Amino acid sequence: MRVVIIGTGYVGLVTGTCFAELGNRVTCVDTDERKIQMLLEGKTPIYEPGLEEMIKRNSESGDLVFTMSLQEALPKAQIVFIAVGTPMGEDGSADLQYVLQVADQIGSLMSNDLVIVNKSTVPVGTADRVAQVVQQAIDARIQAGEVSAAALKFHVLSNPEFLKEGSAITDFMKPDRVVIGADDEKAGELLRMLYEPFTLKSNRIIMMDVKSAELTKYAANAMLATRISFMNEIANLCEKTGANAGKVRIGIGSDSRIGNAFLFPGCGYGGSCFPKDVQALIKMMDACGINAHILKSVEEVNARQKKIMAQKVISRFGEDLTGKIFAIWGLAFKPNTDDVREAPAIDTIVELISRGALIQTYDPEAMAQAKNVYLKDVDGIKFCTNKYDALSDADALLLMTEWSSFRSPDFDEIKERLRFPVIFDGRNQFERYMLHEAGFEYYAIGIPRTQLKNT
């Protein structure tokens, strides 16, 4: 099929590349000249394992094209995906200005019938607003005599994304499910045909009405965020009572009604989706007169949990950290991405520095984003070339992101480089090691130190 993707952010770029991988003719459009130039050179503006190789391969085959001109891309297109950002507004609701700008451009430029698909995460009712904006642009062209009243027809569908950063290509190529919201049967069938090659072994395409599809994305992310915050509250209780959060997790996760996913205690969730989508869903419920008691608590728990690592450091080293140096392993909110939006590491670093500490940090992919955007105005940070250099003369190590390269480190070198053999593990990654017997002070999440000493 002939597909146009508007927006080459995380979702748009992965979506367009994966559609091209199966032989569709895909044109990706963006207004960011720097980003388009990078893509034309075979480089990716984001880090996602395997994505750059796929982009190069499909660009060379001619199935994947990048351009800044929507006018050039739209003719002969069958399906147009809107995949621009919907950042959190000042009041917490989703900011739809970019989605609606694109809708106006589509209506102003389209020259044939189109299926328009909202791929961006948008509140319930957005498809109706997009359809209204597109039709207004077409009506203006009709009044100007550019097109006839019957010349252009379109339908607006919803197709939420469920990609996990770090495994997005696998998620797209082998999806758990594909949700298609369509109020027109023919338009829905066209989108189903586009996705069917990804689901040949099992029918995982779920058809529903547009509004239900729009809400499904928010509900899914809110449920996952709720599980994380719930487990973190249980972990905090474990530390107070002497229970072991890791064992509790296994005990409840073995129940088939519950399962193991998203029950790992840690230092809070971050990223571009969970914080934004939970807040947007709260705003939607408020607008409908519903008090989002559970989701507001999920947010509150996570906000507290993102402070837990700094609190553990303060409990160990005191309120005044002047002159103390702390090594931070991991800046991204999760492994296999360079995304540091809402990352717990950022909160932790800012808090420690505010108390006089110095930071030495290393992340395999996220240091440029952290240094140039999220920590650019923060003094007292040294960005190191490898994980062991970050340890030199530090008073303790804080593990913030569970990158695979951090999983089995040389503990002898860690002990040799640190001033004190102290490790704060925000992901419980080193629990399996007998660090106490090796002479380390080891602090984990949801595991009392009395139990750590006996493991």
C-alpha cells in the first residue's frame, strides 16, 4: 500500500520503517529539517535497537522515503497516519495543537480520497475534532472554487500504538494486538489489510469503534503504571516490616489472574508515556465529573518513589552532602533507549546536587540527551566515558537504569575504585550477589538490610 506518516518521532519513525519492511511504499514527513537530513543520510535521531539498519535497508530499496513536503507526499496516498507529538499541557491534558495543525494541512492539500489515522496518543473525541478540521479546510477550498463538493472524501480512524522503547521493532513486527477504531467498515477494512501481514500466525487485530480505541491506549498505560506504583508501595512496606519484596512479587505474580509483568519494585517510572498518559486520563475524568481517585494516588506514589534513592543516600551520608561524590550508573528511564524524560535518575541527581554533592555518571546511550537538554543548566556533573571511570573516588554507587552492561560488573574493581564500598541499587539488579559477604554495604528497594546480610 501507499502510506504517508506525518511525524518522524519515536512512534512515526518506527511505524513507517516497519510498514516499509513488509514492502509498503512509505513516505515519512516532518518539518524538522535537521531530522530529515539525518534520516536521508541513514542516521536516526533516536536510539532504538535495530532501527537504523532497517531504515538504511528500506531507504536503499526505495520503499522508505523522507521529505519535508506534505504536498509532495499526499498525492496517490491511500492511508495517512498522524504521528506527531501530544505533549502534556500546562493543566496536564494532552496538547492537540500539532495534531490539529496537521489535520488542517491534510484538508488543505489532499487531492484524493483518504483514510486518515490518528496514531498519536489522543483523548477520546479527538477523531471527531480532526474530522471537523479537515472538513473545514476542504470547505474553504470548495468556496474558493479549487475543488468540487463531491471531489474529496475521507474517514478518520484511531490506531493507538503499544510500543515499548527498547523493543519497539519486535513489538510492531510481532504485536500482542493491533487495535483499530473505525466507524466506517470500508475504511476499517483497508487498515486491517495493512496490518494483516504482521499477524499471519494469529489473528490479533481487534476492531472497535473510534472512541473505544482512543481510550484503550490511555487505559492500558494507566493500568501498567498502577501496577508499578502498587508494587512500589508494597516494597516500601516490606522494608518497614521485614518482608522481602522480591519474594512477595514472585508469590503474587504466580497467580494466573495477576501475572509477573510490571511488578518489579524500583525507584519509580518515567518516560514519555506513563506520566503524560496518566495525567491526561485524570484530566479526561475530571472533565466528565469523575474523581480519578486511583490514578491520582498512582501519580502521588510515583512522585514519592522517584525521591527514594536520594532519601536512602541522605539516611546513610547525612543531610549535608557537601564534598561527597556519587557515581550514577544509568540516566535513561529504562534500558535500550536514550530517553531521559521523567527519568528517576534526573530527580535523584538534582536532589543530591542541591545538597552539595558532586555527580559522576555514565549511561550507554542517554548521556547526550541528559547533558544537552535535561541537565544542561545543572552544575557539578561529570559525564564519564565508561562505567568504571564514573566510580573513581566516589563515596557510593547508585544504579538507576538496568542496562545489560551493568548486570554482571567486576565487583572487585567497583570496590577498588570507590572510596567506600557502598551500593544503592534502584532496580534490585544485584540482589542475587552476596555483596555483604564481599564487604559491601548494599541498599535495595523493598528488601530489609537484615535479609540482604543473610542472602
